[in-house]
Amino acid sequence: MKTPDQRLYLITPPVLEPAAFTEQLKQALGAGDVACLQLRLKDGEQTASDNTFRRATEALLPICHEHDVALLINDRPDLAIKFGADGVHVGQDDTPYEEARRILGPDRIVGVTCHDSRHLAMEAAEAGADYVAFGAFFATETKQPKTKTEPELIEWWADIMEVPCVAIGGITIENCPPLISAGADFLAVSAGVWRHPEGPAAAVKAFNAAIAKHGNR
């Protein structure tokens, strides 16, 4: 199956029990096109233990690979390489891009949070990041966003840069069309899938339908 140019990027709930979450993940990945899953485990601002990440990675990685979905670990390039993940997502207060790249090597994915900053995004892209992430676009319960931004930032980026961009922050089926139309390469979604009233499979199908309807690629 040919995958679309604009795709869904899932983020795990901040707290999960691996055995139970595997069933949700199977439902989601079996329902439509998903590019990757970011394993983001935090209780408030406290990052989960290494052992918690290990247990989750061991449970989720085989399911991701069965569906040709990349598994990224949030913040921790050391754990990504140790546990065999496909890459890492780092924030501005986490491991610097250059250090994450040194740890992971040239073939794994390194994505960088750039908030609402064109300057940070340009720096990350020029350094070699595989993608830059902008947000938050909407209010989110998953984390307290440091910045608020608008779809115009994605339009600007899509017009001038080849490096993909991820839109993140409170994205739902209802509010995603402007981000898709603006040219976001990926929609990063957490609660909008896992807390969908009809379940994660229905959510993935609906997001895929929105991308097909509003996409401009």
C-alpha cells in the first residue's frame, strides 16, 4: 500500500501498563496508516524509570515493527540505542541534538521540539534533524505547553524547507483540518486517539480520512 505524504504520528499516554496497552496499540495500528509511535512516559514532569521504559519497549516494539511503524523514545537517546528503538525525540531542555545523533548514529531517527521558533527549527534542520516539531497548536492535558503557535508557521516551513515538520499539541479529529491544509507532514496525537469515545481504531480511521480530505500534497 502506498502511504500518504502526510501521516499520523502517535504519542503514548504518559502512564501505561504495557500488557494492557498492547491491545490498544494493535487496534490503532491495524486500523490505518501510522508513521510512528513516540514512547513518552512521564508522571507530571517526572520521567519514568529506565526499567519502565524497558518493559514498555519490549512489549511495543514488536507490534510497531509488525505494522512497519517506527518506535521513538522521548528524551532518552541512551535508552533508544540500548533497547533497540528506531530513534528518539528530544526537547530543547533534553539531550542536545548533536549528542543524540552521536549516541544513535546516522541511521536512526532524531526529531527535535522547536516550539514556535523559526530560529530553533532552522538550526535543527541545518544540523541534520530528521524532523522538527512545532506546537502547541491547541490546549492539551498531556503536558503544560511552553508555547502556543498557529498554522501559519507550518505554511511558512512547508514553503521553504524539505525537512518534515510535526504539528503537536491538543490535536483532535475536529481541529486538525487547518494543520493538514497548512502542510504539516505529521500530526502528533495522544489523547485524540487513546481517549476517543469510539476507541483508538475509530480515531485512526478518522484521522486518515481527514488527511485524505484536507491534504494538499
